[in-house]
Amino acid sequence: MSFRWMIAALAVFVPAAASADNWPGWRGPRGDGTSTEKGFPLKWSATDHIVWKTPIPGRGYSSPVVWDNRIFLTTCLEGDSKKDKDKPRDRVLLCVNRSDGKILWQKTVVSAALEHIHNENSYASATPATDGKHVYVSFLDFPRLLVACYDLGGNEVWKKSPGEFHSTHGFGCPPVLYQDLVLINGDQDDPKAYLVALDKKTGEERWRAPRPGVRSYCPPLVFEAAGRKQIVMTGSKCVAAYDPDTGKQLWTIDGPTEQFVASLVFHKGLFFLTAGFPTYHVMAIKPDGAGNITNSHVVWHETKGAGYVPSPVAFGDSIFLVHDDGRASCRDALTGELHWLERLGNHHHASPVEAEGRLYFTADDGVTWVLQASPELEVLSKNPIGESCFASPAFSGGQIFLRGTKHLFCISR
């Protein structure tokens, strides 16, 4: 299995009040990896168009989030993880000054021994989420799942555990913000898996929905679809929708596979998924059903050109994907017709971003491939940063914030 999953699998709903200039959670203000802004760079290198690059302590594959002049990201100060395995290691929330890249503050959220994880995971893989007043993070304090809230000055507001979490591959699902709730996906290797909603102000539990209990890594996605708000989740051998105010299940689809990593996107009235263990699938779903809609609401279902870890992105009439092995594809959103299937980098874990009708695909070697978002393949540029990259980028105010394995980069025209 290929798992740099936490960096690519996670979609976040953010209230509409968030500024268009901000990138407040995983995959941006709409949770779909798209930006409505203009003025982003087309070309850069490890030295050209770099406003600043800041060394980030420790290791983590969470993506940066941006609110006004602050950037938030998480890391784990592992040290030598092969020595003193039971020694507590700090899982940390960082706040970076957008203007110059200096770290404004660093707060330890969890200090605990390192749990067992997949060799492509990290101990800080869940992307934070912010509403401009507070920032929310999630870590595993084995065996407890831990969710914490901080104000923008780095002061802890609350810290809660919604329950235990058991997975042989570790943890990585981020907190997801919806109105006055923090939504947490607890899909895991345990029959007591759950989807839970916590109160944003206090961390107290508001509702809980049971899940089938199979290891998967996709956070819930909240959208207005078919005239109603829906939490839609892939994972645990199904695709399911819930009422975000109550946790009541609205509809479900069987499969199409066991485990999911990539986030859903909503486009042209349909939900699109890609999944890849143990079998590969790409699918479009109508969200207006009730109960089990496996046989009635799947618009199209293909296997060729599907992805596993990187999430899809949509633009115009097309859906774009990249597989972990670097094969990117373009399909017609309404019919599933395959327009092109071509290799980009050797390996990809980051999820793509669409901005100004361009697609930004960052490969594991730190090279970002920029393509025209078109049914015809057109590569516009290839841009290296000089180090490996497994985190998805953030786009805000004409700047791209890209987390490498050693540094956080601010890239501009």
C-alpha cells in the first residue's frame, strides 16, 4: 500500500465568511483545491521567485493553512526515532509570519511516545483548520485521538479526546469546521469507529454517528448539494452522507473498495471520488437520494486512470486526477469519457490545485508541474524547489506556500 495519505486525502469545509484571500483548511476555502484569485506564479526554481524559505523543525506532512498574515502548520520533533522509542516526543503547532517567514510561536499540543505508523506516514499529518479566531488541530496521543483549539496568539482554549483510535498505519485526518462544529472522522481498525461533532467553543460532544470500522483516511466534506447541507464521507467500504446538524445518515453507496485516501470534490451537481485499495475506482455520484443508492445514483464508474492518495480537482467540464505513480488523467465530468492519460513526475502524493485555469501538480521530488486545465494535455512549466515535497500547497493572495521536507517556501511572481 502507498500511504503518504495524510498529505493528500483531506478535504475541509470552511464557513463562507472566510476571505477569498485566505486558505483556511485542507484544500482551501471550498475544500476542493481551487482558487478564485489571480496573479499566481507560473514559473519558479529553488532560487527564483522565492520570497522566503523557512526551516521547519521536526517532520510532518500536514499542509500549511493561511489566514491574513499568519500561516499555521504542524510538525513532530521526533529526534532519533530509533532510540528511546518510549521517550515522549512533542507534536507541535507552529505559527509563521507571512511577511518574512519567521516562526512567531510554537506550541506543544501532545508529548507522547511515537506510535506505530506506516513508513510513508508522519506523526504530524493532519492539516490544521482555522476560522480566523481560533486554529484547530488533531493528533494521536495513543490510544486516544486528541483534538485541540488554540487562539491566534498560541493560547490553548480547550483540548478533548472524542475516543480511542487504532490503526496500524497511524493517524492523519484533520478537524473539519462547519458553522459552530468541529467534525472528526474516526474511521479505524476497530468496530467502534465514529464520526463525531464537537462544539467549536468548548470541545464538548454535540453528536456522534457510528461507522463500519475499517481503516480509511478521508475527513468529512460538507457541501450544499441537492438543496440540503450534507456531510459526505468515503471510507469503511462505503460512501455515505450525513446531516451535519444531527449526524443522521442520509444515503449510502456500497464500496466501491475497502480503503480510501483521496478527498471527494463536488462539481456540476455531482460528487467525484477516486480510490485505490485494494482496487482502483473513479466515480461520479448524484447526491439527491435516500437510503442505499448504489444501484440508482452512480452516474458513471471507471477504473482506468483512477488515483489513490492524491485527491481530484475539477475545472470547467473536466475532472483531473493523478495516480501515486505519476500518471495524470482528464475525464469529462458528466460522462466519464477519458480525454488523456499521461505521466508527470515519477511519484505523487500531494493533491493538485487549480488556479486561473491552470493545474498545479507537485511531485514527491519537489517539482511542481503546471498544466493547462484543458481536455487537451498542455504542460506549461516544471518548477523545482530543490527538496522532496509530500504536502499539498496553499494558494493565497498571489502567493504559493509549499512545504518541503525541510523548509516552508513562499513563492510569488
